[in-house]
Amino acid sequence: MNELFTFEHVYDVVVDAPAVAVYDYVTNPNSWPEWLVASHHIESPDRPLVKDETFRELWHTPKGEAELNWVITASDRPKLWVGETGTAFLGPIVVRYDFHEQDGQTRYVRTVTNPARPKPPAPDMTQRMDEEAAIGLGNVKRIVEERFLAGPI
């Protein structure tokens, strides 16, 4: 029997906007190519998705392109959103978004979990994920704050 590995990374950023503005932006998969480095093509309704809805994403990897077919497994606007997908080379992937609003600001927490990876990630892969997450969260902060200040997203 092959051993499986669990991998989880948690990333967060504080956005100067209400939770609903952050939630509506990041839970609309069509926004992902604007802020996620690896995401480059989405087939989805252009709105925040809710539980049991699905969408397709094309994702850049160091070895080429991957197709991810997502299902939304939880949605509680504007507090929580969970999507799940999987690949043969990574196993299942779960992204969980949590939103904590206080005094007009929102702490957006993005948790990425691979609960059953066929092998642990290499250190360079983990570093690349962390670097891409920092870019992505910086993009979310910048884009949502710019749009929130300009009016409704």
C-alpha cells in the first residue's frame, strides 16, 4: 500500500473593504485569473458560486497545463466558501476561504489542503506556492480596495 501525505498551507491578508465585497470577488471564479498566478482560463457563470455548483479551470504548472473541475462544497456568504477538485498528480485539492470582518476591514484567510497527496511537495514547490500566494493575496487586496473605493464591485 502506498503512503499518502497531507499538505496544508494557510495564507491571509487584511483588506480595507467589507467582507461581502471580498467574498463576492474571490468566490467568483472568473476573478481568479486576475489574482491567482497559476489560473489562466475559467468556464463558469460570472458571479459568486454557491454550494453544489461546478466550474472548470485551466491552471499553469511547471510541467504544463492542468484541467481542474471544481465543485463548491460549502458557501455561507459572506463568511465561508469551500471548493474541491483533484488531479492524478496531486490527489484531492480543497480550498477554503474564511472572511472575518471588523471595523470595516476584512481578514481574508485562504487555506489550501491536499489531504491525500501521492508524495510530499518538494521544498522548491512549497516556496513557489508561498510566493504565488503572496502575489495573489496582494492582488486581491489591491483590486478589491480599488473597486470598493470606486463603488460597488
